[in-house]
Amino acid sequence: MAEIVDKAILLGLGIENKVKELVNELVEAGEKAKGSGLGAVKEAENRFVDEAVKVVSETLKRANVAKDKAESMAVEIAEGLADKLKLATKDELDVVEKLALIAREKVEALEKRVKALEEAKG
């Protein structure tokens, strides 16, 4: 579980660093744009949007990887806990259910037999 937290922190730090880089690039582009006119401003805006899209895409990819890892770890933990507690699996419960159904049918058949014998005797 601590590993997930560590990865989430690193993910946050990675995003923070990327945003800082983008801001620095924007500042540089803005300073260049002051002397160049409107074309440079538009170019800087386009670059900013492109970089923002890249950052969001990377963030989503990392988040999906972290989510998948967290899910697999949760399954591992749950399976380990179920094993330690010696909980029955679904397959084992299905077998028990079938056995109970067979037992119920046998009891009903025996009840009918007893009733028929009592009626014949009585």
C-alpha cells in the first residue's frame, strides 16, 4: 500500500516539474513575443496548448497505470486475506449448493415414503 502512495507522490512531482518547465518556456516565449509582435504570441499560445495536451495525456496514462496497479494489489490482498481466513471459493460454494439440493430431494423422497408407510399401516 505504501508503494502506491509513493508512486502517487512521484506522479504528482512529475506533473509539478513538467508544469514548471512549461511555465518557464512560456515566460521565455512571452519575452521573445514582446519584440516580435502578434505572430509570436499566437505561436506561444499554440505551443502552450500543445504542451498542455501532452501533460494531460501523460497524466492520464500514469493515472491509468497507477489505477491498474492499485486494482491488482487490492485483488492480491483480498485473495491473501480470503486464503488466511480459509473462506470458501465460489466453486466450493457451488458444490455445496448442489449437495444441499441433492440432500433436500432425498429428504423429500424419504418423507413421502414415510407418509405412504404410515398410511398403509394406519
